[in-house]
Amino acid sequence: MTTYLPPYTLTSDIVSLVAAIAEQVGRLSALPEQGLGLRLRRINRIRTVTGSLAIEGNTLSEEQITALLEGKTVLAPPRELQEARNALAVYEQLPNCNGLKEADLLAAHQLLMKGLPDHPGNYRSGGVGVMAGKEILHMAPPANRVPELMQQLFGWLKNTREHPLIASSVFH
């Protein structure tokens, strides 16, 4: 059996960025859980959720995400509110997830898609691609291959010796 190796290239710039990020993470990890450390974690959670949602076309602002987190009423499209609530719920569950387990990824996906008219907790069943107008920039593998490809990718992730920042970026 051949061991799967995803396609990626490490450059000196990437290695330098990983070192800089690791240094910053070390500094933040040393902050006490109260006060500044807690405030920075909260700000990071809000920014992360806002940015992740924006990639998918959600227009909620950091202020609106903050209000949701505080249990306040936010006026916005219902789907966007549900997406935000779900993303915040997933963020809360991250400490309980094992990033090396496919079942945990699917469980997180199910929570992320809760109450949305999609297929939560399952791999896609149709074709997808990245388009620029009418031009296809990238065509994803056929849906029937996704479970096998994900198993291969998880196998690589469990066994790689790459730095976690590199491994998680390749996995993404």
C-alpha cells in the first residue's frame, strides 16, 4: 500500500512565518487566563468567527458577532444569524475535538450546519469547483471519491512529522 502525501511545497518564507507565528503563540500561551489573556482570546474568537463566516459570504460584523456572543438581539438575515450561532458553538467545542479523527470533523461540521438546509455531518454529494466568472480555476474531485480521499488525508495527518501549523494548513 502506498502512503499518501498531499501536494505542497515548503519555502523559506513559509518556514520563517511558521517560526514567527510559533513565537507569538508561545507569548500568548504564557499570558494568565484572567485579565489580558482572557480578553485577547475573546477578541481572537470573535475575529476568527467573523473572518471564517465572511469567506462563505456572511456579512455580519465583529460588533454583531460580539452582540450574539453576549446574548443580545441582532437584526440580520436569519441564515446569517444561524451560521454565526453555529460557528460560535463549534468554537466552544474545539477543546473537546480531536483534530486527527474524521468522526470529530464530521461532528463539528454537523454542529456548524445545524438548522441550515444543507447536509450537516456528511461529505458533499455533488460536484464543486472554484470559478472566476465562467472560468474554472479548480475542479474538486468527484463526490464519490471524497470519503476515500479524506481517509488518506487523515492518515497523512496522523503520521506526518510536519509542524502543526504546516500540517493544518496543508489539511485545510
